[in-house]
Amino acid sequence: MKIGVFDSGLGGLVITKAFIEEMPNYDYLYYGDSRHLPYGDKTSGQILSYTLKAMRYMISQDCKIIIIACNTATSIALRYIQQRFLPSEAPDVKVLGVVIPTVEVAAAGGARRIGVAATAATARSHIYREELGKVNPAADVLEIAVPGLVPAIEADDFAKAEKIARECAVSFAGCDNLILGCTHYPLVKHFFRAALRGVKIVSQDELMAGKLKDYLQRHPEIQNCLGTGGSYRFEVSSLNRHAQKVASLLFPEIPICRCGNSGD
Ligand code: DGL
């Protein structure tokens, strides 16, 4: 069986790259719902429905564990998936998100003021404030939506992405840590690091592989089901030239293809 990685587009490929570098022997299926991107400005109902459809598809493709490498889908859909969907439809499958592992890293060391840059849907859900508050109740959490950053990245417009990142960085100047709470943002983390020299930037591509490895070691009932042939399949629901370009920069050897799950 496979490790599945899901995102609304290509951002999750950055996390997949980290997984494969850390644990190359497993079999992976990446699925990006690029047809419905950006999730960040959709309603909660739409995000839940797209994410459930993706889960059904990935489970049908033999995923034993799925990482929702999308903060927006994690914020809106993960709880429902874990509490309602999996028990009735796929009790043997595990679905994990990106928020809790990120909170564990960001709250370590007793940071007092923690910034979160995210999509509008993630910021609106206040999931980071809620989860950081459980670990570090004294922390002051500043969640800010950065609309426009994901579309600029997906459109390959890095000059625009830099401008947006620099403008929003101003709001986080007094923070100890800044969580890049969207899996597209690691692609522009250097802009945030350049603009916020005294702030620790928490980037999910740097933490998720270690967290998954640790999880699998603690859960042999899942780890023992995983294929170890090192086969990688990357799929998106809508393929365009930019998707192919980003994927080929990250994984020159692996083609990305459109999958049959792309209808509405
Ligand atoms: N990659 C998604 C996230 O982590 C956001 C992209 C989108 O808006 O679809 O939140």
C-alpha cells in the first residue's frame, strides 16, 4: 500500500519531496486538486466536498495513510474526515494533517508571539490559534490571510509573490516565530526570511518528513502495510504547463499526469 499526499495544487509537492528524500523506499501517490485551486477562497462546504472526493479517490488507489499537505483542507476538513468519514468508510486508513506537527515545532521553546501567514479560509478557521493555545496558552497568536500569494505562485509570477510576501511580512515584525501556514509558501520562504531577519520562520517542508518518519516508527501496524518498492506516482486533476514546469523542477525524473478523478 502507499503513502498518499494530498494538496489543492502543487504546494504539497514540496512536502512530498522532503518525504521522498527522507524515506525513498516507500511507494507514494501524490494528488493535487489543481482543478479547484485555490481552496483558500472557497466556502467551507466546497473545501470539505473537494477534500472528501480526493480522499475517496486516494483510498481507492490503495493509500494506507494520507497526509493532507494543505493547511486549508486540514483546517476545514480533517476533523470531519477523522471523526465521521473514516470510521464509516475506511476504518483501516489513517489521515493526518499539517497543523498539529507545525504547532508542535512553532510552540517549542516557549515562543510568546507567534505569527501565522495563511489562506483566507485557514485564517478564518482560527485553527492555529486554537491548537497553539492548547500547547502554549500564554502565546499571543496573530493569524493573517495573505490572499493573492498562492495564485501568484501557481501563475509562476515570483516577482508578484515577493512583493506580496514583503508587504505582509511587515505585520509580523514583532513576532518570535512565523508559521508559513500554507504549503505553497515554502516555495517563497526565502522572501519571508529576507524580510524578517530576527524572526524564526517555521516552514512545513522542513518539519513534516521528520514528523511522518517518527509517526510511522510509532505505528508499525501502518508501516508494515506500506510497499517499499520506491514507486512514485504524481497526479493532478487539471494539468497545465506551469504544473508540469514546477513538477519537473522538483522531480525531473517523474512525470506528472492528469487523473480520472477530475469531474465535479
Ligand atoms: N496549499 C494550500 C494550503 O496549504 C493553499 C492553496 C489554496 O488556496 O488552494 O493552505
